[in-house]
Amino acid sequence: MAALAAGAMAASAQTAIESPRFFDNWSIGLDGGVTTPMTNHAFFGDMRGIVGLHIDKQITPAFALGVEGAFGINTSTVRGPHSYTAFDNSYVGAYGAVNLMNLFGGYPCQRRVFEIEAVAGAGWGHLYETEVDDYNYFATKVGLNFNFNVSQNVTIALKPSIVWDMTTRGAEQSSAAYNANYADVNIMAGVTYHFGNGFKCVTPYNQSEIDALNGVINDLRGTVEAQAAANAALQDVNDGLAADLAACMSRKPEVIKEVQTNNNLSSVRYVFFKIGSHAIGADQQPNVEMIAAYMKNHPESKVVVKGYASPDGPEEVNIRLANQRAQAVKDSLVKRYKISADRIKAEGEGIGNMFKEESWNRVAICVLDETK
């Protein structure tokens, strides 16, 4: 039994099992069946009922220790004088059980549907007699349990076993021997209830995996620290940009003056308009005529006409008006003076700010190309 127990403990050690507490994995069960002498009696003729109770604790998935009691019901005279009590014999002992399925097949982290246990034990046997004194003896037991686990907490089992009277009547204890003439065959069935859910499988502790994970964690910490430093640098840049933006927003608007120097006065002509109008007045017609005369004298020359409006009135109206003034000069050159339209580029420039006098910005500025 010690060898089987050692083997069971070694097998269980190969499985990563969480260490149970003392009050975990206890079981209690009721047994019932028949018992009959092994030899020298009619096997069935002297068969009688037997009932029992057992309590055990599962030490490992493959090994259990327990105590049990069994009482033979007095239904016939067996081995001597008749007993007048309800029971004619009893056995109370301790036992160890080895789960052969878990021992050789490994623990699957839950109870199997079917399991086989090898059982061995020893204890106190007693015969109840009337004509002579009651007889006590040292007994040993071996057997098998065929377990059917109907759930994780309930087991129904078939339990054949043999119980030996290790002494002969009237002889000293030292004469103990396994004698078939002083042995009983028990065939019992039992129902057992298991407290708790058995053993819990856990992931085995692996130092190399832990070291590798620690290395990854340290690398991630380094990455986080580097990222934090990068974020701090970006925050400094962001603060600088925010300061620049605040300075720009608080700065007063500046007027940038652009002076054209690529043309002299002889190549520029101005056509002024009245407020809100894009019609060329009679007083401005000579300026248009001067442009037409120049272009007739220089057949390859071209002109760019840019229209402007003063800030008076809605902006969208002034933008449209600036374009209409440029177009009015072009239409006059084409229709009245027969200048080819492809020699004239007319476009509105919106609100003008070339002149301090606002009324002067109601103008179409005509720039002649003298290179032609």
C-alpha cells in the first residue's frame, strides 16, 4: 500500500494541482450488499446482507485515505453458534484507495465518468455470539471500487472485496496469516457524496517564462519612458507654438505696400468711375482713346486691364463692380475702336487700396506691354 501511495503522490506531482485546504475534498457514503464465507460454506446458502458507512479524504487526485464500518445482517448461522442480535459480525477499519485511472492516465482536471480504485485496509473485526463470548480479531481488506460518477459530486460504485480474519480462534495474534478458511467475500454497492469540486488545475510555475515576461515588461517600461520623454519634448514645441500664436493674434495688422517698378508712367493709363457705376464717363473717354491709339500704332502690343472698387457698400457688390469696370474698358476697345479681343486681358481685382483718396480706387488700371 505504501508503494502504491508513493507512486500516486509522484504521479500527482506531475500535474499542476492547486494545493487543497484541510477541509477540501471530503466524501461520505452509504454501502450495501451481500457477504459470504470464502470457503468451507455454501457460497449462496450462507450469503447474507451487509450494510456500511465510509468517510474519506482525497489527498491527491490519485490517492485517498478513509475510515469505514460494515455490519453483516443476522440472517443465518455462519461459522458457529447463532447470534441473537441484528448483526452477526462487524468490521471497522482504515483504508487507502488508489485511483488507477488518475495514476496511469493523469488527472484530467475533473472526475471521469468511470474510474477504478484499488483499495487496501486493516481494522477491527468482531463476531457477535450467544453461546460463547464475542470474538474480536485483527482483519485486513483488499478490493476494487468500480466508480460511476453521475456528477462531479455524486458517485455510484460497485465494490467487490475480501476481508481476512488474520488470527485463528483461540490462537495468539502472532499466528496471523492470510487463510482462505477465515475470509469473507463482500459484494457491495454504494452511493458517495463529494464535498467541493475536486482538485483545481493551475498553470505550472515556469521560471524561464517568468524571466522572459519580466524582460518584456522591462522593455515596455523603457519604451514608455522614451515615449514620455518624446511627449515632453513635443509639449515644449507645442507650448512654443502656442506662445507664437498668441503673439501673432495680439499683433496689430500691418499694411504692406507693393510698388510696381516694372512699368513707367508712359505705359499706364487710368480710367476712373463714379460711385456704384461701371459706365465710362465722357471725361474718361480720352484715356481709353489713348490706349486704343497706342495699340493701333503698335499692332503686336497687348494690354492688361484690372478693375477696382472703393470700400463703400457690400463687399460682394464691390467685387462684381470691379470686374464690370475692367470688362467695360475691354468692351469699349473692342466695339468702338476695333481692337482685337485676344490682345486684351480684363479682370476684376476687388476692393482697391492703392490711393489714400478712396474715390480714386474706383478705377480700371490699364498696363500696356511696350515690348511688342
